[in-house]
Amino acid sequence: MLSWPNTRKQPKRLAIAWSGGIDSTALLLALKTKGFDVLAWHIDHAWSVGSADQAKQLQMLAEGWGIPFFTKRLRKPEQNMEAESRRFRYAAFAELAEETDCFDLALGHHKGDQAETVCMRLLQGAGVAGCQGMLAYRQQGELHLWRPLLQTDKKELQDYLRQQGVGWLEDPSNKDCNLWRNKIRHKLLPKMLDYNVHSELLFLRIQVQATRLNRMINALVDHVDIVRVDTCEADFCKVNWLQWQQQQKPVQVHLLQKMLGILFADGKVLGRRHFVAIDQWQQHGARGWVSLSGCCLYRQGEYLCLCQGSKVVFEDS
């Protein structure tokens, strides 16, 4: 019996996001071998000329393996391809979940993908929460997302498919170094190895440390009361200003992210430029307010407030 994927908590019926590549193909077949009732969901991003033919090829393979196959073809983004494609992809997954009445989705991200994600987030200026990398489980809207291969090496997946006599597709977009992740994968990480820095071990070690620190920060954050207030103008959250001010910087950041999560259900996060603006605002006596891309931070009396849209003034009882 396979020692991977980690399937201790996953439901017996679930979909697999199947690109046809090594990772998702190995996951699809391994879960079927372990007795799971699997569906294959394929998203055609329309990035390459032959993507529709690849979708048909995958459909024939799935039918041969006795696996139900479903596909959605997306429109190619005109700008910001990585971010827009991700948004379109998860919207398509949500549609497939409704159509198939399956709200559990397994993703083929492995150990190397996790290391790349941590590296990418560090370069983007992420804090402790961001450097936890990808979670083995999280919920996004009505979708339950599972990543059972995060402790598995890509070589192990490749060896498994070869033993099974199963091939895989190579996505041409994986070599496009205009994309941020590919630039890290094909240029930065190999260059680190040239200097005897084992990048995967390094970033996975950072991920473990970030996870441990995040648990400690969460324990501190749990002692701070966050109150959500709904008004006819806009919804906002508030915390005691002095209590927030007395926290160390990582705890302050985590509190703001938690407030943001209460206000926005779409996974909105604050970036480095937002926290630079917040620091400057504090240094100038926390007067006025700070615009944070769709929300607003300001002080009102004894409270620190984060609201949707523009500033909302409330009367404290």
C-alpha cells in the first residue's frame, strides 16, 4: 500500500484538480488505488494553442480508468495572468462543485511547491502567517481544499507513474519565466544550489518555524476582543486602541489580518505596502485614516477601526 498521500481526514468522495501533469496525475491514480470515489476536474486555461486537444486527451484517459471527467475552458487573461487565472480557476471549481455536488477538492501541491511558495512569499514581504506556506486543509467559500502531498517529494510521484507505466503532460506555461513562480523555480533556486544552498530544505525549515511562531501569535491574539459592527453605510471591526498598541508588531499585524478576514470572505490580505502606510500613520500620531485597497483603518476614540470602503464614524455607547 502507498505510504502517500496523507488521507487520514479526507472524505471518501472528492474531486482532484487534474492538469495532466506529474503531481495531479499521481494523486488522481493513488487516491483511486486507495479506494476513494474520485472525480477528475480539469481547467483549460486556454494559455496554449493545443490546450483544448489536451483536455480531450485527458478525457479519454479518465474514461479508460473509469474516472468521471469534467472540464471548464476559461478565457485567457489580458493582464496579470497568474492572479487572474487563479481567480478564474477557483470560480470554475466552485461551478463544478455545484454541478457535481462535490465540495471537497484535492490539489497536487507537493514538497517542492511548498518550498517555492515560502520563497515567493518571503520575497513579497510576507510576515509569519504568509510564510506558513500552503495549508494541508482550508476552506474557501463552500469548497474544502485538501493538499495531501505536501510531505511528498516530486521524484516519488514521478517514480510512481513510471512504475505504473503512465505518462503525463508537460504544460508549456511551466517554462514561461515571465511568470513569477517560474522565475523562482528556473532561475533563483538553481542559482542558490550553485552556492551549495539547498533551497528546498531552507524554505521548508522556514515554513516549519513560521507555523510554530504563528501558533504562538494566535494564542496572544485570542486574548484581544474583536467586535464586528454592521451599519447601513458599511460594516467595520473594532478593537481597543491601547490594547492593540501594546502588542508586539507581529501580533498587531495578525490582528489586522484577522479583522480583515471577518469583513471580507474572499481571502483578502494586506501586503507590505499597506503595513508601511500603517507604520507611517502611527508615527504621525494616528491622525486621519489610512486607505488600504478597499478598506480603511482609523482611530475613533478608544478604538482602532477597520471598515469596508470609506471611513465610518460611530457613536460609542
